[in-house]
Amino acid sequence: MRALFLSAVANIIAITVAYSGELVVGFQDRQVSESGYAVFVLPGEAVEFELRSAGSARFAASVGEVEATSDSSWRWVAPSESGSFGSLSISALSGTATLQLNVFVLIPASEMQNGRVGDFRIDNYPSGSPRPDVSTYLPPLGFVEVTEANRDINISPHFQIGQFVSKQEGDWPKYVAPGPKLYEKLEQLLYAVRDQGFAAETLHIMSGYRTPYYNRAIGNVQFSRHIYGDAADVFVDIDNDVYMDDLNRDGVINVTDAATMAKWLESISDDPALEPLEGGLGVYDSTQYHGPFIHVDSRGHVARWGLREF
């Protein structure tokens, strides 16, 4: 067995594993090889991390506690303080490869009082399910507390948690049900947009998480994926005018640009590696209130609407 090394500096706990090669790390049924992704945990929850490719790696945690469980895996225990945040770092001993992960310790849903977390209104989630696979319609176990201090923290390489807060009125803090699969799917969509020659730094999130309270107030369907945190209405907005860009390059911005964006996502959906991210995809035309956009979610089964006419 390769040697394990334990060291601690200030509040940084580090464990070193002797390996060599590229860094790929698995955790929570996920696998990442890019910095910027987030780990969402309940207070005191333990998460197992595994080095899945050759590499000499050092695991450091700015919050919580970590220990080695083998020569290629670690067990990290989250802080007991709900609403806290920090970072994890997996760094190569030789070379410069580093994976930086952000940590959000959730506010447990059990802490809601009368449908509120503090002064922020969430309301109760609908009971039952519109489908037999009821697990995808279970209420979230917890919520990310989004503040002015952490709103700009990345939850994936090109998206920040503040982009997904509900539009309902209210002061900070606000709360978001996390959707790790959605964030990964949006990253893949962003790469597809870039492959078409559009140098987008991110996608404009027109609507991300919606509380059941806000979802009901705007008259949306009861089981909207937005209330589960795994849906977003998005468009490409490189010029930052809060309107869809001319994606099909015909000189006109309309619903065909949303359809073009949807087709780009469809073109990569056949990749077997993206099967766990499967979900809904819808095309929407502009109205007096907004421009064209597409709906994307990771509900776990195929759903399509608004595409056939294009």
C-alpha cells in the first residue's frame, strides 16, 4: 500500500496520497475533472471522495474534517453549522494540476417554520407525484443560503449560485434548492454553444429555482421542475442586453434562435455519458415580458415540447 501523509496548517487539514497522473475525483455519484463545482451537504454529513485516475494528490479542506480511508480515497465530514460555506482542494504533488471545489452546508428543510426559513417564504411542497418514479418529486432535503457575501461563488465552472435565486421579493439571505445535475447539464450546453462559434462566458439564467410559494403566485404548474431546483430557463446573451442573441445568424432574433439552441443541446444528448443528465427541453417564443428562451431540466426522463415545428 502506498504511504499516507497527514498534515495540518491553521484550519487547513490535508492528507497526501502517493500517485502520479491526471486528477479526476468522484463523490456523491458524480465525477469531476474541472475546478469550480460545488459540494452540497447537510450539517455534519460525511462525503466519500475517490481519486479515479493516476495522480499524486493532496486533499485539503478549509472547513470540516478529513481523513484518508485508503490510498486513493478520503472521507470528509461537513461542519455542523448550517448555512456555512468553504472550499476543498485536491492538488497534484508534481505539476500544477488542482481541483478546487466549493462547499455549501445546507439549511435542512426540517428547519422551516410555517413554510419559512427565517423571513424567506418557501411554503410546503406538493404531496404525491405526477409519475410513478416518485423519488424525483420528493421535497429537497435542504436549501443553500445565498447571501450578498456568497452569491458570486461558483457552483460549476461557469455558473454562480446567485444566478439561480428565486425572483420573489425579499431581502437577503435567499434560499435555493441545489441541482448539481442541472449545473452539469448547463455546462455541457455552454460547451455546445461555444462549439458553434459563440464565445459565451456563461448562459443568462432567466429563471432558476422557484419556491413553491412563488411558483404558485405566477400561476405555474404544481409540479414544475423549478421548485425542485433542477430546472432553468436560459438563453445566450453575449452582449449583455438581457435578450437572446442571433444564434442562427439570420439577422433576426426570434423563436428560431431558441430552437437553434435547443437543437445544439439535442445534438449532444445522445452521448451515453450524459444519460444521467436526461430531462426536459422546451422552446419558448418571445412575449411582451421576455425574449425567446429554452427550458432545460434534469428530471431523469425525456420530456420535449415546442420543438417539432422547427
